[in-house]
Amino acid sequence: MKKKNIKMISLLTGFLLLGSIYYLFFLDTNDYYTQIKDTKIKIEKNRTQKKYIYKVIAYNKNGRKKEIRFRSSEKYLDGTYLKINKKKRKKISYEELPSLVIHKMNIEKITLEEIEKTTEIILTFNNQSKSIINKKSIKEVQNTLRKSYLTNDKSIQDIPIHTDEWIKIDFLFEEGMTTLFIYKKKNNYYIEKPYSAIYSIGKREYEKIKYYMKRVE
């Protein structure tokens, strides 16, 4: 009798497990969210086009975790946020992520308390410098830099190395000064706080900072 009960329990457990797997992979219509961050990518080539094969960990708005694999003709930049469901994938912004997803993915935005007290910003690019003292423009620069996330890398030098180009950003305030570097490296974009942390940022935000160099206040 005991053996029969054990077999029945094993069978039921097996059916439940198979049912859960079937639901997750075939019936689950929830939206899942992920971030392309240190993601391993395989490349599949054929005669017509190149395909990138992604394997990511994603979460739905309730915090349910799911491993998702997909093919794409687009190579997503490091830091890209995606909303994924059975029908399509869509690039989204940080602001569109559900709060529980942000918590589960342990995404950290750039947090530099001292830049809130900034009275002047000095941008330096290609040996040319520009001072920004307009409060509205200072706020715009601050908000642009906040659209970033913390990477696993650490800064161990004064100035970023092996970069394609970089912009130095000095934040001046009453108590002193904080320096950041925003730079391009192998088609990805980063913010580096010397001897502290490295953040990833989008191309659009990088170009915005370059734009401030040219804009007349």
C-alpha cells in the first residue's frame, strides 16, 4: 500500500511539474522584463543574415522569474531594457519597468548625492571646456546622467583607458568638486567615477551631453 501511494505521489508530482513547464513555455501570456547586461550571446550565421541568440533571466510584474531564449537580427546594446511576451519584444525605458522588476533585477541607477548641490558644471571634450551655470541646464545634465545603471565593473584609475572618446564632467559645489567621465567604448557608452563605480548609459544620453558642449546658454 505504501509503495502504491509513493508511486501515485510521484506521478502527480510529475504531472504538476510537466504542467508548470508547459504553462511557462506555451501558455504564459504575461509580459516579462529583462535587461541586456553582461549577457552571453551566440551568433548564428546563414546565407541570408546573421542572428543573435540570447539567453536571459526575466521577471513579470509580480516578480515571477523565467529563463527566456530568443533569436534576434538586432544586436542589443549593453544596458537595453526589453519587454518580452509570446508575440513580440519591445525596447523600453527604465521608467517603464514595474517596481518589483527593478527590485528583483537589482538595478541600481546612478546616485551621486553631491551633484544635487551643484552650482556649476564644466564639460571638457577634445581640450575644449564649457561652463554651465544656468540652473535649468544643470538640471538637464543631472537628469540625463540618471538614465544609467550600475555595472559589475569598478574604476581603478583617474581617467578611463582604451576608450574611443571621452568627456570630462566636473560638478562644482560649495564643499568642493566631483568629477565624472562619460565615454564611448566598442559601441557602448559608460559613466565612470574615478576609483569608484562604472555605469552604463545609452547612446542617446551620451549624444545629449555632447550637445551641451555646443549649445549656447
